[in-house]
Amino acid sequence: MKKILVPFDFSALSMSALRFAIELAEAAQGQATALHVVNIAPVYLESLDPNGYPISSASILSELSREATQHFARVKVELKTSIEPGFRVEQGLLHQIVIKTIHETEADLVVMGTNGSNGIAEVMMGSNTEKVVRTAPVPVISIHRGQKISQIQNIIFPTTIDLDQHRFIWQIRALQSFFSAHLHLLYVKTPDTKETDKTLSGMLGDLATYYDLSEYSVHVTHASSEEKGVLKFATRIPGSMIAMGTHGYTGLTHLMLGSVAENVINHTREAVWTCRLSEHA
């Protein structure tokens, strides 16, 4: 968490994300950078010429960048933090610019505010946060409200009890260590699950032993779907962050298979840490 990128639109939600990112950066002795993205469509002015004439997008971007920079200068005064956040303005589609900026700045974490989404918009389009979670090459923390890192005392880790996730589990351990949190290993037992609760609890314990986990407890919860099980369990654990992997499916595959992690982000009020799983996790 040395280089943290925060998509920032001056909303209250993005302010909460920025404050959280700055707290992380202070604790990790790192740096937080706010990224303001503008999407400029072609603009034409009416004139004597019936076809009009285009305004230079470069001049518009320059003016918007100047205004945003002035606005952010006032934001920095309001923040009153020991670490001064960086600020940059880019043009384009938000999720594409976030990915581009991750590579350019070598960011190792994105902190993003989200309102979640519902109904047809959730299925057909998804929120900007979903798109970033799905495509980002680094972990993403989704924030739904004002939250301090000191409030996170528990990390809920829903797992399929996979013994071939060494890199991913290493990241979970690092996350737990950073927050000095208790780790809750969670298996959601759906109607298709054949194993008994006792067997599943034993398998969770074996997983913890295999990966040399500490300060943990094991839990089996029953629900009609993994998403509902995670959401139900999270309501019972105050001061928690949910940590989940995502396969980053896009296009038709995403519409067919969906993503438990993205659905959880959309319907929880807790902070959610996500990381794309590679083939050799």
C-alpha cells in the first residue's frame, strides 16, 4: 500500500475514499494520489456557418484541469492531513483511465467510493467500481461510507477451500497483518453442497494450517447463494472488511457467470477488498 490511487470526482463518497486512502498511506508511509477523470464529447458552437465548428478538446481539458486543480487545492486545506495527496486530471472513460494510470504511476492499490447499483443497470452496465474491480491488475478497496482504518478489526474471507492460491493467500495474510485484524474463514454452504458442516469446518481448519494462518476462526453459514451467505455473515461481524478474489470475467462470460465479489460490493455497507485471481493464484 505504498502507492494508492483514488478515483476522485469531488463527491462526498470520493472524499470518504480519499480520507481512507490517506490514512492507509500514513500507516504504510506511502503516497495517495487523487485521479480526476473528465470525459469530453465533441462540442460544436452555433455560428453563421450552418455546420458549426469544433472547439479544441485540448483547450477544454486545459480549462477543466485548471478549475479542478484549484478546487482540489481547497480540498487539501479541508483534509488537514500530515501527508499531502497528489492530484492529476485525465481525459477519457473512468475505468480505462484508472487502469492506464495504475501502470503509469506503478500504483499498488486502488481505493474507490461506490454507491453500488441495482436492477437492470447492474446487469447490463455495471458501475464504474465494478469495471475497475474486474480489470484492475492491483487490489481494489471499495468504500461505501466514511470509515477509518482503526474501525476495521475483522477481515471476512469467503473461501472455496482451494489449496492452490498461494499468492492470493499471501495477500490476505498481508492485509490481515496491516490491519492487525482477526481473520474469519467463511464457507457458504448452498443447497448444492454435499459435505456436512463438521466436514467443512475441518477443511477450513486444514486450509488455515496449510497456509500457516494465525488469529483466525472458521465459520460455515447456510444460504441460497454465495453472495447472500457472505452478506448475511457480514451483518453479524461489526468493524469488518470483506476480502474476496475475482476472476475478472468480461463481456458475455461475465453476463453468464457474474461475479460474487461484484454482487457483494453492490449490496453491502462494509469495505470490500478485491483482487483478481490469476491462473496460478
